[in-house]
Amino acid sequence: MDEQALLGLNPNADSDFRQRALAYFEQLKISPDAWQVCAEALAQRTYSDDHIKFFCFQVLEHQVKYKYAELTTVQQLLIRETLVSWLQAQMLNPHPEKTFIRNKAAQVFALLFVTEYLTKWPKFFFDILSVVDLNPRGVDLYLRILMAIDSELVDRDVVHTSEEARRNTLIKDTMREQCIPNLVESWYQILQNYQYTNSEVTCQCLEVVGAYVSWIDLSLIANDRFINMLLGHMSIEVLREEACDCLFEIVNKGMDPVDKMKLIESLCQVLQAAGFFSIDQEEDVDFLARFSKLVNGMGQSLIVSWTKLIKNGDIKNAQEALQAVETKVALMLQLLIHEDDDISSNIIGFCYDYLHILKQLSVLSDQQKANVEAIMLAVMKKLTYDEEYNFENEGEDEAMFVEYRKQLKLLLDRLAQVSPELLLASVRRVFSSTLQNWQTTRFMEVEVVIRLLYMLAEALPLSHGAHFSGDVSKASALQDMMRTLVTSGVSSYQHTSVTLEFFETVVRYEKFFTVEPQHIPCVLMAFLDHRGLRHSNAKVRSRTAYLFSRFVKSLNKQMNPFIEDILNRIQDLLELSPPENGYQSLLSSDDQLFIYETAGVLIVNSEYPAERKQALMRNLLTPLMEKFKILLEKLMLAQDEERQASLADCLNHAVGFASRTSKAFSNKQTVKQCGCSEVYLDCLQTFLPALSCPLQKDILRSGVRTFLHRMIICLEEEVLPFIPSASEHMLKDCEAKDLQEFIPLINQITAKFKMQVSPFLQQMFMPLLHAIFEVLLRPAEENDQSAALEKQMLRRSYFAFLQTVTGSGMSEVIANQGAENVERVLVTIIQGAVEYPDPIAQKTCFIILSKLVELWGGKDGPVGFADFVYKHIVPACFLAPLKQTFDLADAQTVLALSECAVTLKTIHLKRGPECVQYLQQEYLPSLQVAPEIIQEFCQALQQPDAKVFKNYLKVFFQRAKP
């Protein structure tokens, strides 16, 4: 072996050596006989370096996994003998191999097992067992091999081919017949031998039993001698976690519902007698987490039994199963309320399913009602933050608690389904008593009661958020809590979690304020002062900005008395903060977007006359326009690139803010009706010069383009005079991405204004196409993936543009470009349909072709178009689907084929019998199609039902392709 290359296997080797080792590994993998050197090195124990041993196993692994079929019988035998002699050597080795080597060896054994067991090595396990006997090193390897085999055969995470899946099933069946009882016996011997002397081997063996139990005959394990031994292990500290997991796997095994119930009940009796149900006596939380999982498994299995028995009409046994469930509830509650969240989280499944049973019972006993209440109190307690939660710097523990809270929320929702009245009463009781003394209560207790009120909104059944109408007792309870929330002063609590929960809840129950509008001013003040938008914490300010906009939008009818006051108070929050003043504004630009939108909503939905609305909108937008002009001048003069970028960002924010205010308009309140057209036209005139700025053009163009999209919607035809010059600027020295983003703007104008923009489109049609073709024809590196993707997206955009033009009834825009240009465009559409393997673009191309045939394909169509139909469009309908890349199993491609069928149907519709004659006598014979199939094709084409032809066409091409 190349000793120099082997040096690179050491993790501390330098990168050159490591590279050399990797190259050597690749070389050995390809070489037909290099693996034999590795086999020999392992069998003869040539190397003592662990990394080299591991490397040798990797080479063998590759051989068995990918090249085994190519080996001769002698060579295959050599691999087997190498592994067995390596295993024998382990028995005598004074020091065991490192774990990573043992695991890799086990993987190679497992690969060889799945390859050879059914054919050449049926005595695999007997051979292994005869080598290892009860030697602890041997047993360790035997158990690792069993785990590796289990993961080859049944691991759900490994994706198997159907061939491998069939093979695995056959292996398991054969093992059940031939050797499973012997393996189980070996496990029993190992457990009995080592339970008190070697905990590591015992735990490994328990893991093996747990893994195999899912697919072997349960009676081999679920019997007195095994179960008693496992229960004994439950009392040995170093074994009990694994024993717990092993019992869990046994309990989880699918079996007859009555047998399952008996098994669980007998287990529980023993566990209870041994004191395992006394949770408070147990201090080891790791063990309790496993135990909780076991109890959860037992509870859920009993519930599954109950469900099956009810379904089968076996009422007597179902009663027993329910009784068995009920006797576990006290234990479940102890685990649910446990201060350790992992222990609690592991039992939630049982808890959830138990509530599901109660939901199905027509009447609950007193004990069951008490259980529901106990679960409710447990959920309320466990929802509470603990002292350690770090709000400033949330890490993994915090993320886990957030996830755990989501699980508890599911329980709360389920509780609401079982007993909504009880839930409402319980929350109301704890809410009222906590908020009475919130000043002297710890933050987590205040936060959780507001959180519970918030959660009720989703948990309680309602129609369209109408919590404050309908059911009187529910409405009055919620109204009462909301009134307490907004009048108690709790919004001043000095903790971010309470503040945020207050605002979230106020917005969640905005309908409350339509019933009691007198509370709106105090909530608005909370939003606007140091409790909300001016809070010392940035996270609170940011979230409040969003919630404030939601609050104002949902209550816009109630806002009229406060509009001017709000606009005055948010004035400083609207300031565009340019980079040079060093002043850190309270809100980020993303948060400011919400404030601008809110201002827009207040003005537009106000009851003011149009003149007043216009004046307010002008006050809102003029500072932006003035700032914009100054910053644009500064950008033109800026030398330093970093400064240029920050100025461009700021300009972009200004345009974005103006755009955002326009979201307030609607069909009921248009820009015109509000008298605001002039203000937005002024904005347009202010922003458009940015398009001709040579610096930072990506970011500036993108902002102005978005603004134009908004204005096309809001200003309607008033925007049209600005479009030509804007387009001209945007087409100057542009890249694929610029064009791709510009085309949707033109599509929007075309689809919206149709004939009104025909002159403009005719004028800019060829300049746009030249810009597109110029970018598409630029040479790119052969394997430059991103350039290829950009071109593909641009091609799609180009075809989408042609589709919009033809689909908006504007085909004369193309027709008026002169014969040469028209032909060039048509050729690109044919190329798009046939040559590029992009089904999305192909589909669009066939849609365009259908439209053009419909418009121009009749007797009075443009000169020469009928020729084009037969020379190019008809062939395209066949050449595209016949391509190897046209994959009829792909959904997008089938859609493209469907449009191809529409194109052929349209040609037949416009040209009639002449089209059928051309296909019959000229085109299809030229493709060597058999006469009877030509006949069949033409009959299908002439069917009145288009769907029949679509289905036929798919079959036609499936037959035609090799």
C-alpha cells in the first residue's frame, strides 16, 4: 500500500496529505484487486493505526456494496474468510478496537449478510456465534452486527428500491423460519450472563431486543422468563433506561387488542408493586423521561385497543380497556405536571388521546370531569415561563420550550372540545385573580394568564371571530376579561413578554372594541407611547409596528375621531433616516413600512372630504419626495462605493414607503375618489429620474419598478404618459435579471390597458426583443449553472410577454413589425416549442401558436401564414413530443402536450379538410407512420370532443417513442 498516502488518513495531517489519501481511496475503489491488499492487511493485522484499519474496512465496504457481483466465487469466499478471521482475532486481542472501527466492521458484515444469506451463507449467524461464544468482546461485535443488519432490513430512514424491499422481506421471512428462536436464546443467555457484570453489553443486548421485537414473533420475548428479567433490570440503575426502552418497544408491537390489554395490565401490576408509579420519589430525570415514554406507549396502546374493540362491537372488553386507561390517568397527570419539560412532553400523546375518548362519551362521570380539570390546571401551570428563560438571547433551550408550548396548545384546544364551559370558567378565574394584583405578581404568571386569554380565541368554537355575539355567557366572560385587560393598567408591566402578549391579545380580539369602543383611546395610547412603538426594546417596537397596522385596519370605522392625533404622534416615526446623520431611528425600515401603511389606511378610510384627504396625503408624502431629491443628488456625487450603497438603500426605502401607502386604496376608495392622484403623480415624477442614475442601478430600478406596478393599479390611465420614458431607461444596458423583472411590468400594462397602449407597444416591441435576444445570445461558460438558469428564466419571460400580447387581442402589434421581424418572432416561438427542454416554456409557446392560428389561420389571414402553419407549426406539434427530453411521466410536460393538442385542433378548425389531407398524404407518411395509425390519428383529430384527442395524443406518442 502507498504508505505516504496513508499518512493523510490521520485527522491531524495537513491538507496536501489528506488530498492524497482521498485520491488514493478513490483509486483503490476503482482498482479491480486493490481490495485484496486491504483484506490481507486486516486479516494479518499489518497495521496498528486505527485510521488505516478503518480505511481498509471502507475499501471492503465499497467492494461488497457496489462490485460484489463482479467477483469470482473464490474472491467472494476470500472476503468472507477475511472478516471471520478478523473476528476470531478480536477474541484474543489484548485491547478492543476503537468503537468507530467496530461499527464499520459491523456494517461490512451486515452488507455481506444481506448479499449472501439467502444464497451462499445460510449459516451466517451460527458461524458468527460459534466464533464469539460468550466472550465479551465477541458478544459486543455480534450485537453491533445485529443492529447493523436490523438497520439494513427495517430502518425507515433508509430509502430502498422495490427490489431491495422484496429481498429484505424474504430475508426476514427466512430468518423467522430458520434462526430467530436461536438468536432470541442467545440474547437471553447474554442478558443472564452479563446483567450484573457488564452493563455496556447488557444495554446493547436490550437495544437489539427492542429493535427486533417489531418484526419477530412477540411470544418469544413477551413471556415470563424474558419479562421478569427485564423487570429486574428496571431496578438496576445502569440498565433501567435501556430496559424501559425495550419494554416500550414490546408494548408498541401490533397485536390482538385483548392480548395487548392483558400484557400491559400485567406489566403495570408488577411496575406498580415495585414502586415505579411513585414519581415523586424518583430523582433521576433521564430515567423518568424514558419511563414517561413507556407510560405514554402503554396508555396509547390501551386506547387503540379500546377503539378497535368498540369498532368490533365487543362492549365488555372495551369497558375493561377503558377501565385500564382510567387507572393510568393519575400517573399520567403526575408526569404531565412534572417540572422537567421532557418528562411532561413525552406523556402529551396519551393525554391528548384520552381527551379524545372523553369527547366521544355522551356523559362524563365525576371522576372524568375531575380528570379534565386536572389536565387543564396542569396545562396552565406548564405553559408558564421559568426563571431561566432568556428573552434577550433566545437559544436552543428557549426554542425547545416554544415547541413544547405548541404541544400544550394542542391539549388546550382538545380540552375546549371536551368541555368549553369548564375551560372558560377556569381561565376566567385565574385571569381575574392574577390581574387584580398584577403589580405584585411575577412576570411569568401575568404573561401566562394573558396568553391563556389569547389561546381561547382559537380554542373556543366560534363563527368568524364573533366571540362577542351569539352565546351570551361566553360573550360576557370574554368581554369581562378583555375589559379587565385594557383597564387594569397591565400594559405598563415592565417585562417584554407581558407587553407583547398584551398587544397580541388586543389585536386578536379587535371585535371587542366594536362592542365597547370607549376603550379604544387608552389602547391607542399604549400602542403609541413607551409601552409600544417607543418601547426601549427593539423587538417589542418591531412587533408593535405590525400589530398597530392590523389594529387600525380592522377598526378603521372606529378610528375617525383619532386620525389627526395619531398622524401627529407618529410623525417622527415616519422620518427617513439617511446614512450620514448617525442617528439610530427607533424603527427599522421594514417596521416603518407598517407605519406608512397605517397612515395611508387612516387617511383613505377617514370620513374627511377629498380635499382634506389630499392635504393629509401630501403632508405624508412631501417630506419623502424632498428627501429623495436631495439624496439622489448626493448619490450622483458619491465616490465611495459603501456610501453609494447606503444612499441607494435609503432612496429605495423612500420609494417603498410611498408604494406602501397606496395599499390603503381599494375599489370602494380609489385614488381618484380620494383626490390623491396628483400627489402620486408628483411622486412618480420625483422617483423616475432615479432610473437614469448610472450608480447602484439594480436596487434603484427594482424600487421604481415596484412603484410603477402599484401606480398602474392605483392611477389607471393617468400613469400611461410616464411609461415610455421609464421603459426606455430600463432597457438601457440591462442584464438578464433586469429584463426578467421588466417584462412583467409590460405584461401588466398590456393586459390592463390593451388597445390604449397599442401605439406604445408597437414602438417598443422590437427594442425590447433586441435587448432580450442580445442577452440570450451572449456566450457563457459551458458549466455556468446560474447563467444557464438566468437565460432559461428570461426565455420564459419572453414567451410570457408574447402570450400576453396575443392573448390581449393585440396581435397587430406583432403583425405591424414588418415581414422580416414577424418571421423572426415566429421562428423563436417554434424554437421554444421544440428545441429547449423546458416544459413550462413549451406550454406557453403552444398557447401562443394556438392563438395565432385562431387569429391568422383562416382564409383571410396574413399572406404566407398558411404556408408557415404547414411548414413549421404542424411539424413542431410532432417534433417536440418525439424528443427524448420530452418526458410524458412529468406533470408539466403533460400540460405542454395538452396545449400541443389544442394547437392541432385549432389548425383543423381553421383549415378544415385541407389540414387532414396534408397530414394523411404528406406529413405523417414522411415520418414513416403506418397507414392504419395515420387513419386512426386523423379520426381522433376530427372528434368534436377535444378531450378525446388530448388523451389519444398522449397514447400516440407513448407508442411512438422507443
